[in-house]
Amino acid sequence: MDLTALGSSPIPSEMIPYRSAYATTLTWLSAFVPKPGQSLSSPTWGKIAAIGGSEIKPSGGAKVTTPAGSFDTTDISYHKSVDNHIYPNKDMPYPIKAETFADVTFGKPPIQYAYELKATGSGQPPVPESQIEIPVPPLNLQTPRGTYNVQLLWQPVEIKAGNNTDFGVVFTDDKSNIVQRVTYGYTVMDGNKTVIYFKEYNETGKYWVAQRL
């Protein structure tokens, strides 16, 4: 009936965190593209639910190269503040590559989703190799609408259990201006994602904050 993973489906543990997003994406696609589907030669696929956005439509052929090889695709594109592109191949079940951006009213749109085909084959795919990355300061994050940037700093660089660690948070807007009077909170969790510490701040002046754990 559809490609949504069932409750009894054997899903590798590495893929479980993506189950909900996968199902939601398929639900959205089935609502926007009813059976038998949209034609790659159609002049338009329709509008997106956003004021000021262009229609979604095939805009010509595109040669796309990914780690899986080179593919002849159709560029499905639309413009909402920036150009968004999705590259399906008529012989593949999913697009080869895509890069789309979140809908924001001002500021730089953050990436909504981006991916590319890594490999193709038959049978059971190899289990992805886990790779532990130890973060180093500063860590830079952007709010979903692209309105504010958050920079997290700490010292010493290597965080060790039982040792004191000083944390600092810097908030800037989309033009890199310092933002004052920021209300925020943070949560510290262990390896099992159990909350071991939570703190909220309401800063009215300089907002370099050091919290010893």
C-alpha cells in the first residue's frame, strides 16, 4: 500500500531515529503527489503552501555526480528566497540528490534537508560504521528560522567527568550583532540521555555565562 515502515518491520538500530522523519516525508509526498504520480515532463507540479514562493516544476535535465556514480536526472526546482533543487532519475525509486531550504520571513534560510546517493546494490546493505566525533569549541548553531546564531564555548577543551568545566554562550543575530536580554536554558545528559542537570538564565546585561559542573 505504501512504503511506511510497519511496527513489525525489522529496522536496524542505526536507522530507528530516522523512522518518524521517513514516514512523515512519505505522507507529505503522497498528499502532494497523488497516484499515479507527477510526470517529469509536466510543465508544473503545483504551488507550495508559502506566500511568495514559485511553483514546483521540472526545469530541465541535469547531470548529477555522487559517490554512487553519475546520473542523468531531471531538476525539480522552486524558488522561495533561494533556489531549491531535487534531482530524481526516472529509473530510481528516490531522488539522487537534493538541497532544499526552510521557509523564513527574513534572514538567511537554513537548509531544511540535503542528501545524495552514496551507493546502490542488491541484498542486505552493509551496516553503517559508527564514528565518534569529539566536539571542540566553539560550536555554532543557528535557530530554525535563521534569525539568531548561538555560539557555545568551554574550557578546558577536553571535558572529563569529575573535573570542572567552564561554559560560555554568545548570542548574535543574522547580521552578527550581539543580542542582549536573552532568556535561555540548557540541559546536561549522560550517555543514556538521562537528564542530570538543568538550568535557565535570564540575562539583562553582558551574557557571558560560566557554569561549573
